[in-house]
Amino acid sequence: MDYEKKYKEALERAKFLKKYLSPEFIRFVDELFPELQESEDEKIRKILINLVESNGTACYINKIHKDKIFAWLEKQGEQKPIFDFKAKDWYVSKVDGKIHNIYHSVDKVEPKFKVGNWIVDKSGLVQQVLDFRGGIYTCTYNSFTTDCESNYHLWTIQDAKDGDVLQLGNVTAIFKKFIGNKKCYCYCSVWDGKFEIPTQSDSYGCYIATPATKEQRDLLEKAMTDAGYTFDFEKKELKKITAPKSDADDKIEPKFKVGDWVVRKDGGIFCSGYKFTQICKIDDKERYLCDNDFWVKKEDIRLWTIEDAKDGDVLISSFGNPFIYNAYFDSVYVGAYCAIGLNDEFIITDGQPYYYFWTAKFTVRPATEKEIELLFNNMKEAGYKWDSDKKELIKL
């Protein structure tokens, strides 16, 4: 496709349409085609024409006929297109010496470097080629033309310096030393999010090696920080992070939490008359409020276990179903005389482990007063009552 021809055609159409557009659209066209922008001279010329036209019916102004004045002013309008020579999208062609838009270049310049290449100048500055248009390289830190290509060379592993962050294939690493045979030593690395500190004898392959991008450097730094390390680029040392001590470090986590069931270590009873109770509150001195009116210290209590349960106690399964414990348990299961089933039905278990999958010993706990009342109401509706002395169900 002849881009130069297409561009000229578009330019002519824009020039024609500009005569009929509102000021807002004229500004838009001028941004697209800088050639059509009015110069300051053209604006002054139009002002002078308006002044001459507004001079009434007189044919002469200072003894000069209006027609001659108009002819001279019209001649001043025969000016060359105005280009924004400072705009990065325009350049002077080496082929025909004319001004061209970089998107419609007539120059066929074969660049020495490609977009994405890492290059080094004579001072040792390493940067990446971000763009190449109209014979101009745009890089990380500066721009230069093809005339200056000899001042740069492609980056290789030999250009790496101690402490540089490199991308070695899929591994981002802090470079230490090149040891030849496409291998090098590194201080540390990250691969697939995993931070690694190599031993002194561990080497890295550098068959595919480039300087790391900012994103890759950030990922390495994050993985390093998460692992508890930082790198001193001046001293070339990997250091363990020593976090400053905070008030949170001095705070001791409570041994028990609200809702835990506990017993007294001395075997005594709580205010409720039971040998076990539930923790209701914890204060800042790590005292525990039990039975809502009895404060105890952590040294005086311990967690309730199935060994603390007595024959005939009402316990709760991991599914929240109450059952009467029959003093049987093995390494896994707990036995029951009766229970409320998963569908709220009353079930007599004849002393066998009942529904072992929800009465496993490690998941049961004592029942609350409401849960005990629920079990006995369900039992009564089923036509039974519980003899706590004989530990048996009686038919009503």
C-alpha cells in the first residue's frame, strides 16, 4: 500500500472539510494534521484583509488602491505547509530530504538493534530499546539515531557487574560472578515465586541471560522480603531482616478462648455446681470468667476432654446433636444410650456407639442447659424418660 499517497489524499480531504467545520472540530483536525495549522503570519494576514474590507466604500487607502492591497495580502498566503518539527512523529527523510510522518516512512532503514534488545553504551550504561521509528531509537534513558549506532553494542553476560539483577531464563537472580562455560554464581534467586539462597558451590546457567526488567526486579524483592532477607547493593551482602520489636510481640495469646469448656485442675466444682463449665469472657490479665460470675486464673483450669465425662452426662456431637453418654469410648468413638438423630428423631442405641461419624471422641463437648432440655423434651415426646440413678431409659 502506498502510504504516502493515502496520507496526501487524507490531508486534502481534511483541508477541504476544515472550511465547513466548527472551531472545536477545526482544533481536532489541526491535531491530526499539523500541516494545516495556521501560522501567526496567516492569522495576521486575515486580520488585515478584514480591516481593508471594513474600510467602507473608499477605493483607496493612503493613495493605494484596494485591489493592489488585496493582491499583495493574497500573495502572502502562498506559504509552505507548517510542520511541527519538534514533534516526535515527524522526521526529515534521508532518501528525498523531505519531511515525513514516521508512520508513513519512505526510508527503508535496517536497524542494528531490535525493539526489546538490551544495549550498552561506551560509558557502560545499560538500557532497553523501547521503540524504533524513522531511524530513531527510543530507549529507557535516552534516544539516538542510526548514525550513533556505533556507540552502542548488544548486552552480553560479560557486561554483567557484581550486584546486577539478571533474568536467567525463568530465574531472576542477583549476579555475583561469571565463571565461564555459560555459568555464573549468584547471591540469591527466585523461580516460580520461590526464594532460594544457593550454596557457595551452586552455579546458575546463563545460556539465556538479560538484565531484569522493573517488574522482574520487584518480584525478586518481594520474594526476598517475604523470606525475611534484604540485599545491600553497596556492600554486596545478603542480610537477614531483623524486624523491630512491637507492642504486639509482647502481647501473650490467651491459653483458652471464649466458648472453650474447662474443668478445675483440683477437681473442684464451679458456682453452677458442675465440675466443668464454659468460658464466657477473658480480661487483659488473662483471667477467665466462668459461669458468668466466677473468675479463674489459667493456672487453675484445663480444657475439658472425654476423660472428664461421666456415665449419664449429656454431650453434644460435632453436628450439634445431644446424646446421653454411656461411659464407653475407644481410641476413636464415643458410645451413647440414646440421642437425637440428624432428622430430630429420638433414637435408642442400646449402648452401642451411636453414629460414630458424629460422635467421634475428639469432637464432642458438654451440652448446655438448653441443649439438655431439648434432649429430654424430645425423649418425653417419644414416650420415654431417663432414670439417672439406674442409667436406663424407662417406657412411659
